[in-house]
Amino acid sequence: MNEANEDQRQLTKPIVLVGPMGVGKTTVGKKLAKVLRMPFIDTDALVVAEHGDIATIFETSGEDVFRDFEEQAVETALQTLAVISTGGGAVLSELTQQRLKDATVIYLSSDGRHMGARLANSSRPLIKNGLEDWRRIYEKRKPTYQAVADFTILISSLSLSATVAKIREFLGV
């Protein structure tokens, strides 16, 4: 049996990446999925494919409608043994928090040092005042990220490869 098949055999639950917006959940998730030879699912991409642009959803229908769409996207994603990247606010849903108990949840935490550059030309609906809004939202959500996580990794000073290696080490694959 080759190494990738052994990795998949050991992993029996979806791997879900949570953390603040802009931290790199999609980037880390794609790399981790490739290394583990698993499917990758981005819940924001599911929302966009089904309902259209996220900023437009916020503008025309409001955040509550977006959160409902997001909750549905997470539910759909969790039905596949995959690496799943969630939106920064996906954990706000109590139903999603319950559903995450059936997954391995990795919290990508940040000290915020690199976020200014990452958010510079952002069209994220909740980031009107840049880093100030990001910090306020992150501080509010941090306890929820911590509560749902099986493993927390501070990624601020890690390369993508080092981040993926630490996650693999935690997973035992």
C-alpha cells in the first residue's frame, strides 16, 4: 500500500480549517489536501457557486442570509472525507459548531502581524476599516475558534510547508 493510501486509511473524519478571515485557510487547505491526496472543499466557494458573490449577498440580502447559506455549505462539505476550508464566521452558527464535532478541526491562529498586507485590497464585506475591523472581529471570535478546535497552530511565523507539516504531525500521517 502506498503512503497516500495509508494516510487516507488513517483519516476517518473530514479535516476542517477554521480561523480569522485572511489567515490562509484556503491556501493551507489546498496544500494539505494535495499532500494527503484528499479532496479540497472551500465553503465560501460553495456559497458563491450556489448563490453568487459574497459581497453582493451581504449588500442585497444581509449577513443573516449569508450565514444561512454558509451553514448549508458547511453541512454539505462535511458529508465528504475531505480537507475543508471555512469562512471566518462559519463557527458563529451553533448548528455548525455541533456539526464540527464529527470532524477534526484545525484552528489557524494569527498574531495579526501580516494581516495588514493581506487585507490591503480586500473586498471583504465586514472589513471596512481594514486591520482595525479585522482585530475587533478576531478578538470576538477567538474563543469560539478555540472551543471548536482539536488542534491550534499559530501560523504567523511559519511557512506554508511548515504549517502543513505541523498539521500532518498532529494527524499522525
